[in-house]
Amino acid sequence: MKTKTHFLLGAGISWISGAQITHEAAMASLLGILGGVSAVIPDMDLIFAAADEKAHRSQFSHSLGSSLVIAAAMMIPCVLIVRYTGFVLSNWWIAPIFASLFLSTFSHPATDSLTRAGTRLLWPISNRRFRGDFKYNDIVANSALSVLGLILIVAAVTCTEFL
Ligand SMILES: [Zn+2]
């Protein structure tokens, strides 16, 4: 899917789960933005695609395993931002925040598995390539997923406003 689709859906997932985890509007929005960034990271493999076409959407960037690694790496800026901006990070939030960032990141290979190129979504558990019938820039699929992301963001902002 397109970069902005991945960003919006990733942000929506982390924003709404961040609101549920922390009950704080500022922390939820921080998580939302980090989730959006995290969901875009798998396509960094396009840097290598110039040299080797197969590098794009390989299991090393678009899979369960790679999403776990990216989400773990995203915990570093998350904790640093929280520390240096004076938020209070409860120890109880660490695992749920990791889970939230993982879901945002994993939404990228999951939605890319709807494309014709597909992804090895469950690697390293399975090498099977999951694919669908959409082009990566399909306007209907991209619009539907972007609207879903926006609905999640609006819902998260609305629900934290009244806490
Ligand atoms: Zn991708």
C-alpha cells in the first residue's frame, strides 16, 4: 500500500491503543505518531531495491519477525522521548506499548499481503507468501484503510478528551 496509508493505519492503531493503555491524551498522541512512523519503516527496504528488485517486501522487512524487531527498536525513541519530555512512564505500560507498536508495524506487511506481490507474513514461523488481488496503489483499498486509520485517530482523540 501507499506510504500515507501505512502511516495513517499505524498511527490509528497505536493512538487508540495508547489511549486505552495510558488514559492520557499526550501519551496517546505520542504513541500514535510513533506507531505511524513505525508502520512506514518496512518500506525503507526500497533503498536496497535499486540493487536487487527482490529486496522490496522480502521477509526481512515485511513479516511477523521483522515487525517484532522494528517494534522493539521503536521502544528506544519512545522511552527517550517520554524521559526527556517529562512524561511519567509507568512500568506497567512497557509491554502494552510494545504490543501497540508491534500491531502498528505489523499492519504494514498485513495490508501489503493484500497486494499481488504479497508478503511472507508469518516468517519465520512460515515461509508461505500471502497475496491478494490489489495493486499497491489501488485507490479503493488505500482509501478504505486510510479512512479506517483516521476513524481510529478521531476516536482516540475524542475518548481521551473526556478523561
Ligand atoms: Zn511495504
